Amino acid sequence: MSFFQKRTQVYGPEVLSIGDFDPTADGFYRNVVTIPLEIKHNQQLYVSVKSDNPVDIVIAKDNVSAVAHKDRQKDIVMGPYPTEKHESMGIIIAVFRGDKATATVEAWTEKK
């Protein structure tokens, strides 16, 4: 580990299953996955999603506003998005009800 490394991992890489049947969930499917991110001020956020089926991706700030939205993506690196003075942001990944996807999600920040 280098003290001068610019990249800081904030999530993953994690493999997620999206769209699983779940009779306890609203609508009977877990078709939306939310991932909270703890971040630092004045950084640049990047998000990588690789999926076997197309997914919709939203990057959101802690004030509930969307930073970016991409539909039907299978392999994408999104960013850079400035973290400004936020201490947390989030990733929302979704598929249509009845669809299923396995996605590898990774998020990191870099110094400006």
C-alpha cells in the first residue's frame, strides 16, 4: 500500500444477485439493490458495474438528488463525479420485475 496512491476503494468489488424471487418483498421480487457509500469531501467518485444482463444504475447524493442515471448497462465505468462536501453517496441498481442479473459492483474515489 502506498501513501501516495490516489485511488481509495469505497465499495467492493462485490457480486450481487438482482431480481431474485422473494415472497416477503413488496412485489415479490428483489429487483432494486441500494448500496450506501461512505466518502470523503472533495474527491472524485467512480463506479464500475459489470453484469450478465442489462441493469439500470443511479448514482445519488445524500440529499436524495441523482448525480447520474444510466439505463440498460452491462459493462460500464461511471464517473468522475465530484463528492463536494458530501459524506455519503449511494448506488442504486435495478432490473425490471421478472428479470434477473448477476452484477459485479465496485466504487472508488480519487483525489482531484
